[in-house]
Amino acid sequence: MLRLLTVPAWAPDGSPPHRLPATVPGALVLVLALQGTTGMARERLAALFWPDAELSDALHHLRVNLHRARSLLRGWGFAERLQADGSQLVLDLPTDLAAEPASASPPAAQDWLADWRLTGYEGFDAWRRETAQALHRRWLQQQRRQFPDIANPPPPARDAEHLQLRSSAAPAVLLLGEPGAGKSTLLATAFPHAPCLRGLEGLHGMPYRPLLDALRPRIAALQAALDDPRGTLGAYRLDLARLLPELAPDEPLPPLDALTAQARLTEALARAFEALSPVLLVDDLQWCDPATVEWLLMLAQGDRLRWRGAARTHEMPAATAQALQPLTDAGRLLTLALAPLSREDLDVVCRARWPDSSFGTEALDQLHTLSAGNPFALNELVAAGAPAQATASSLPERVRQMVQRRLEALPTLAAQAVEAAAILVQPVPEAALRLMLGLPDGEAGDRAWQQAREQALAAGMLDLQADGLTCAHDLIRQATAARLATPRRLALHRHAALWLATQPQSDAMSVAEHWRAAGEPQTALAWRHRGAEQLKARGRFDEACAVWREVADHAQDFTQALLARLELAACDLFEDLARGEVTLNAIRAQLDGVADLAQRQLMEGRLRAALVDNRVFAGDLAAAAVHAARLRELLPVLPAAERLHVYEVLIELAMREPDIPAAWALLGQLRQAAPRLPSVLSFEGQIHWFGGHVRPAHDALATLLARHPDYCRGLTIENDLAVMLHALGELAQAEVMARRSLQSWAGVIHTESLSHLVLGSVLTSAGRHAEAEAVLLKALAQAQEQASALFEAEARVRLARLRLQCGRAAEAAETLAIAGPLLREAQEPLRVSNWVLMATLTATALGQRPAPQEIARLRAASARLQHPMVQAREARVDAELALADGDGAAALAAADRQAAVARSHGLQEWAAEAVLLALRARRLMGEPEATLRPLAQDVEAQAASKGYADLHWRAATWLAAHGGTPADARRARAALARLRGSERPSLFDGKAAARREPRWG
């Protein structure tokens, strides 16, 4: 048999295996053997090894090496198995690939043939990687179809439980038993290759810790699964990198949002383990954190990844037991009780474990009585020598006493190593235990440590695992910790906290727990604050806020408490803008109480940045500018990492003031500080937009979306693209993006309201009035819920446009009357110009004139920002006023200005409307309708193709009324029917709308 799943070797029956030589002939045998009876074409095989050679030369090299490969096969007695069928080469050899899936370990997708490499042949190396991934996928598929028939032998006297554990078809199986009953051993023998999640007593403050502890030793295999183009894990690489930064060390992560981050992480973790194993083990479920338990519940609800767990019967938290009950009721969780060993079982166990010892009937009876059938207690009794008579103490107490007696028998340094391991709980590198023992550097310290280590391992008190040393059993750990005097215990916890704090990606909650156990609760709170930051990064926003509230309420350090309050305020920044401002200002009033200057400046920087953000989105640019001025003063003294967010909020303000050169300058600073930051391209698009460059704005955001689709959950890319697409007149695409944004940001009221505003405007242009009204009313309600005058004004102005378009000018006027006070202090040209345009169109529809001061505001806004939308609106206002005055020449000039602006910037809807305005102006100037019909026909065709329903109806109505044919009349009626929609009564009043525009009905 040719072994392929391990180091390649020829293994004849009854003889030692012969390793396959790492040569080109050996590699040819390897490649062809893997193809089986399918074989491979000569040309493809030649290109695999000599891709840069001419085909004739490559085939020559292949012939030479095939001759050598045949000689190799002849030595095995299988030369005739290499056959040529035309250009197809076939090598039919028995291999371990045909064996039962249980008979082999899982192939290592990350380093298959790691010890068998053919240097200088990149094509073969690429084939090796692809084949490794394919073999791993094949193994997973085989294992998922059914559990393999062969596993490690079951523990003595546990055959029935072993079989039941392996044969169950339930998505989840849970072993319940007393400590020391053998649950962990049973799991490990039943599924020797499965990854195992391990709950750690007292260290369950950080979500998903057991999962990450299981993944880190398999990081190479995980990376291989991420790189597999045929796998499903690659799309979740950056999500996993939030928890395992080593997966993407040089890549910026997508911005985090509160609602989708957690769901993405749980899905990413599920796919990660799916890519590694068909089954997952969970040991000490009673000590797993709630997030891990939730994740296991999710797995058990489906059939993607089965898990088999173990837990202590009487230590399961009530919340965990309650969460598991519905799975049991639904038949998706099978619970197996691991009973104590019977007297007969104990006889079997003793003969299996201690075959050289002779246990008489009386001794076995005594062992069974003293151990109560507990395998761990049995081990301790046999190791210590069974006492002459039973003690009156309970089994847990007897076990504790036996472990402690063994610990006392160890040399002092070895016992201290076990004590340090007991306090740390988690497996740690040897250097950590050595540091906690205070051993000196140099040969003397090395010898002392090596001796203590070997003594503790030989005594079975410590166990060497893949990620370090730990107590050999939780009962040993608990018994060891229980005997520690208080000063010694406090000191060990303090040393554990200090060591853990120095480790990369340390679990802050574990550090905090050690400080608490060391009797230093205030230091523990400081670390819990850091832990809250880690919770937030893992998408556990509610839990992070709960920790910050705890810190704010109980920290005696004023600065620590205030910093926690600042984090809480930042989490609530956009939910209620008015409340957020009050909270932030209350914190600002207390900043002088922070004694450390650098800390005070850091906190003020964060606070002022939050206030700028808050006031910008509240529409209070004057207040935002005040905070921004102080923020600029602080900028030079802030740490480099803090400056990034400062640049971002100052850009937000500069775009709206508007100070476009300042926005570009700030973007340059942001790009220099963090060139790969996701928001850089986003801000580039936004600055282009606010600066009046619509197409470059669209292109920048479209590029960002194409490169980083995951960023849509942290940046408003889809919403901003919807704005650009609407401006460019691409309604269908704009609607898609607006709806995608609503999905990406579902539940985030701030962004939802923005996307509802955009979608409402798009639907208005499309003439879908009932839908538009519902969406804009939703935006209005959300604006009021956030106490955002800015968003409320926007919603009302857009509702006014909708009602005016429907011929309801009086209702539009009422809506604008409410919006007016909200916009009294507004300075943003885009916002002011839209308000003045709607006010003007509404006034003329009612036979009135707009207020002169409003026209003056429009002129000032246009002067401040040369934006095509502002210029087009100004031209539209001028055309409307000229038409109302009957001045055809002035109206035509204004319409031509609107058309020029629109066409030069790709604003198709605005360009089409400008043609209709020009048509009206020319009729006023006496041009014959025959010469104008081609203009109206062009607008009708363009509006129909683009979905501009209102413009389509206006053009069709004009054509029907001016020399129109029956076909024109039919098209006009169809356009009117579309605007009226299916709702009754319809929002659209055709007669009233025609009187306002196009005034030829």
C-alpha cells in the first residue's frame, strides 16, 4: 500500500515501509497515484512540473522522469501498474485513501507533505496545497456522513457508554457525572481527533474564550481553510480576525456595528469549526461563558456541526440548565448520566489499569467502598495505598485529603509549581510557572526548574498539554487551591495577574478576576474596564455597557469612574441626540477633577469629538464648531491612535460648514496616519459629494464597496451610494442601495432614518407616492425619536416635495411651516437650497411669492458652495419665478443654466426637467408647438426609460394636449394611472397637479 495521508511511503505487507524519495520521479508517482484510475493527461502533468518550458521540452523531461518512476515501481513489484492510454497516464496502486475513514487521522490541510518537499517546483507545491485542501474536505465529508466505526479503545468498564456516545444521531450529547467520574477521558477516547472546548473555573468573563483556546493551537489549519477557494470560511476571515488578530495582522478590520457584529462572529466561529472537524467536544460545560453556551445552542438547533459535551451533575448553573431544556424536549440534546463504577466494574478497571498488581476480594470491596465507584478516587487510593478502614468523611473530602497528602509528599519546589498552576487555572507556558516560583536566571535556576517540573509530572500532579502546563485534573487543582494559606493564595493571584497582563491579546476579564481574588477590587475594576472594551470588540455591546456601569458605580478612582461614564455616553450618542448632549456636557463639567494632565486631555479629546459628532447630526453646526475649535487645540497632545477619530469628526463638520479645502486637508492627515483605514475611501467619496463632484463621489464609494463589502456594516456606504445614484438619476440602483442599507443597519435608528430619507426621495421621483409617504413618515418618526431637529426638517421638506408633486400644495405648505423654524439657523448650502426650492414651488402653486429673505438665503448658499445640486436648485427657483411673472426669456435662460449644470455633472433627472422648463418658456415666447414636440418626445422617452414617473406624465400630457395623436393620449392616460397607483383614494390629484405643473392640462 502506498501511504499518502502521512509521509509518503511504500508499505508492503509484513515489511517495514520504504519512504518515497523526494525526487521528481517520486513526485510523479505521488501525483498519479492520487488520481487513481482517472489518470492525468501528459500535457497537464508536464505543465505541473515544468510550466515555463516549451511544451516539447516539458514532455521530454516528463518522459525521462517517467522512466525513472517506472524503475522505482519495479522495485516494489508494480511497474506494470503505470499505464499509458493515448495521452492519458494512469497509475493504479493500492493506497490508504481507499481505507475506511476511521482508519486514518484527519489529513493536515495546512502542512500535508510538510516533511516531504520537492524544492524548486512551484507548480507541484501549488498542487500540493490544493490537494491537501481537497483531501481534508473529503475526510470531513466522509466523517459527516457517519461517525467512523473505529476510535480509541474505551476506558475500562465504559464500553456501553462509549458506544452510546458515538452511535447517537442527536445533534448534541451531554455526559453528566460527578467530578472524577471519567467524563473527559470518555470524550477523548470516543473522538480522539476532535477539537475540545474547555470551560475554566472562574475564568468565564470573556465571551467565546473556550472556542478561541481551541482554535489558537489550530491556527495553521484554520488559515488553510480560510485560503481554500472552494470553502465557505473565507468570507468570514475579517470577522474571525477580531478574535484572532494573527489571521489578518496587516489588514484593517471592518468598522464594528452593534447589531450585526455578534451574528457575524457566531457564524464565523461555526464555520471555522466546521472546516476543521465534523464533531466538537465540550468539557466542563458548567464553566463555559454564556456566549459560548448560546453558540452551542445555535449549533444544536441545526445539523451542521455535532457536539458532544460533559458537565458536572450538581454544578450546572441554573441559567445553563434552563437554556438546554428546550433542546432536550425537542429531542436535539441527549443527556447521558455517567454512573459510578459498580463492584464488578471496579474489578475490571483494576485489572486493566494495574495488571501487575493482585487485588483480592477484600481489597476490591474496600476500594469500592472508599472510592464510591469514582475512577479518580480509585486512582488516588491505589497510588496512596488503601487505608485499613473507611473514614467517616464524604467522598469529596476524602479525595481532597488524598490529593493534599500527595502534594505534601512532593519536594517543596515541585509542590509550589503545582500550587502556581492551580491558581492560574488555564494551561500556561513553563516560563510563567518558573517566574511565579521566583527562580533566578542561569544554570542553577534551570536545573531547579527542570527537577521540579519532572517531579510534578512524574507524580501525576501536572500535565503537559499543547498550550502549556496545567494541573492534571480539576480535582487536583481544587484540592491544591483549598490548602493554600491566605497570604500565599493572595500572592499567587497577584503574580498570576501580573504575568497575564504582559501577554499579547490577554483576556482582561481573567486578569481582573485574579486581581479580585488577590484582594484588590479597585485594580480589578480597572481591568474590567479594559474587559468591557474587549467585549465591545466582540459584538457584546450590552454586556460591555453593563460592565462600564459597574465600573462607574463602584470605582473609587474618580478618573476611572468618569472614563466609564464617557464610554457609556458614547454608546448612547445617536440614540437620543439631546440626551446624549446633556450627558456629555455633564461629564465635561467634571473633567477638572481629573488630576493627571495627560489623562484629562485624553478624556477631553474623546468627549469633544463625541460632542462634535452629536451636534453635527443634530444640525447645530455653531455648537459643533465651538467644540471643534477646542478639539483642534488638543490635537497635538493626543496620542496618535486617538487622533484618527478626531480627524474623522472634524471632516464631518468641515464638509457641512462647508469648508471643502479643510476637509481635504484633514483627509490628507488621516490618510497619512492610517492609509488603510476603511473610512479613508468613504470620506473621499463624501468630500467629493459635498464639494460638488458627484461622479467622482459615486466612483470612490463604488470602489470601496467592491473592495470591502464587509465594511457596509460599519460605514454607511450603501446609504451614501444611494444618495449619489439618486442625484445621477439612476433610480433603480438607488432604491437597491437604500434598501440594502436598511438591511445592513436594521435596528440602528440613526442610520435607518438616513436611509428612509433617501429611499423616500427615490420613490417620490419614481412616482410611487403611497410607498414614499410611508417611508418618509417612518423617517419623521425616527427623527423625532432621536430628538434630531435636522432629520425632522429633512423629513418634512421631502414630504412637502411629495405632496406638492401630488397636487396637494396646501398640505405641502403646512408641512413646510413646521419645518421652517427647525431650519431657521441652518447654514448648509445643500439643506438650505432644498428648503428654498420647496418653499418657492409651494408658494407659486398657491399663487403666492416666496419671502425675499429666503431667496437671499439661497443666493448666499450658492455663493458659499459651488455644488451642482445647489446651482441646479437656484436655477430652478429662478425659472419658476420667471414663469410666474410671464417672463419667457428669463425663464429660458434659467432653464438653460439648470440644463448646463445637470448635464455637466450627470444629473439626468434634473436635465430632463430643465428641458420641460425650457419648453414652457419657449411657448411663452411664442414658439410654435410643432417645433417643440421633439423636445417633449425626447423627455417622454428618457423619463420612461429611467422611471421618472412625474416627468414622464408631464411630457406625455403636453404631447397629448398639443397636436397629440390617439397614441399620445393613451400614453398620457397610462402615465397618469401609474402616478395614481392602486390605492384609493389616491394621493395623486391629477387635476390639481396639472394646474401647478405643467400648466397645460
